[in-house]
Amino acid sequence: MMYHEPVLMKESIEGLNIRPDGIYVDLTYGGGGHAREILKHLRNGRLYAFDVDSDAGVNVITDKRFEFIRGNFRYVSNFLRYRKVNAIDGALADLGVSSHHLDDAGRGFSFRFDSTLDMRMNQEADLSAMTIINSYGKDELVRVFRGYGEVKNVEKLTEKIIASRTGKEIKTSGELIEAMGECVPRDGRHKYLARVFQALRIEVNDEINSLKDMIIAVTGLLAERGRLCIITYHSLEDRLVKNYFRSGNFEGVQESDIYGNRTVPFKQVSKGAITPGEGEIKRNNRSRSARLRIAERIHI
């Protein structure tokens, strides 16, 4: 299956500082672009790749140094320790939704198609966007659209959706957009819809909590001087990664031990976020909002 060109390839591979005999994890396998590049730098090392989406299994690499694990990266520690892997030298996560998902009308990720409101990365999961739209109460919908999409007229939007679903389920993206009515501004229509669909996708896949669980799990797995590289695409994700790398917690609160030493598990390798150059943005528009942060494990 066709996936997007990997974003910030050179920068993320350099950021991993790959040892030929090291153990590495691609946390978001997708089309396997980053994984193939990591393997080029390994000799006797090992690469484990995770993806919860069954579509990713079509692109699995045949290589004795490689293993694909179909599972949520939030459980990376459990999966690896079951394989007797207790420490790794680096991990890479390319977050967000791929062009493969956006271009597949049947998956329901994009408002470009009038398709069933699905948005499940794991197609065996119970919760879909349709379930959220038709069963969540007003407070729950406000939480989703405000918290995950930063939608401004969220109160009016939720009222319109609840009124429209009374007596008839909202089943497709087209029906959802129709239900929103005048809540969708003429100027900035694309950005508004993107925020609404992003919020639904994040809720369906529990992306924020999964990200937090993954970062904590990887922190516990990384060997001293092991690297964690994370590529984000929106401010909610980036803020969590930035806070954790700087302070060791997701709130960004600086904490110290009884001797006044800062208790931070990482040293930041890059000063701030690394962003794509104009050349990459021209080749791959998806990279426009990408931000790469790299940190090295310390204080084992």
C-alpha cells in the first residue's frame, strides 16, 4: 500500500545516532520508510516496528534483523519484555495520520469524501467517530472539540450536532458537515473542518493518552545515552513532548530531588524543534507542520 514520503528522514535518522549492533524501535511503522532507513545503518543490530493498523502489515520487511509487531505503541514495554528485550538504544515515532489514511475514502479520516464516520486506526476497535457523534452528550462533545481541536464556537457546534442527530443518526462525513451548518465559516472552512475531524480522530484512537503511555514506557526501556526522536504535527502533541523532554513530566513543572538536583530523565539533543526546509515542504506538503524533537536518556 502507498504511504506518504517519510518526513524529516535525514534529521530523525541522524538524531537516533544509530549503533550498528544496537536495538531500535520504529513506533509508527506505516509504510516502513523510516524502518528501511534504520536497517541500512544496522549490522548485527535489531529493529522492532509497531503499528496498530492492519494495513501496515502489507508492507512488512523481510529481514532477519527485523520484527513487525501489530500492536499499540503504548504497550511497547510489554511487547518487548515478552521478547526478553529489557533495554533499547533508540526509538522513533512519526505521529499523526498518514496520507494513506487520508486518501482512503473508506476509512473516514478526511472530510474530502462523503464516507462513513469511522477514523479507527485499529479497525477491530469498538469506538468509531460515528459512535461519538451519535452517543456523546453535550459536555463530552465540548470536551472533545475544545480539547483536541481547539474549536472556537464549540457550544454552538455541539448544539447543532445534537439537534441534527435527533431521530436520525449522523452516519457520514457529508451528513456531519451538513449538521454543522453555519458553524463552518466561509473563510477558513478547510481549517475549521480539519480541526473538527482532528478532534474526532484523537478521541477515537485515544491518541493523547497513548502518546503519554508510550513516552513513559520508552523512557523506562532506553539504555543510558539512548535516543528518543518524536515527530509531531499539532500543538497538543508537541507541547506534551516538549514538556516531558524538558522537565520529565507532561505539565512542564520543573522538579528537584531533596538535594536540589533536577529530576529529568532526558538531555535535549536539539535546541527546540527541528522543522523541514522549504525543499522538503515543496516535495511533501504533509511536512509543513512537522516538528522533530530529539532527547537522550540520562540518569539511569
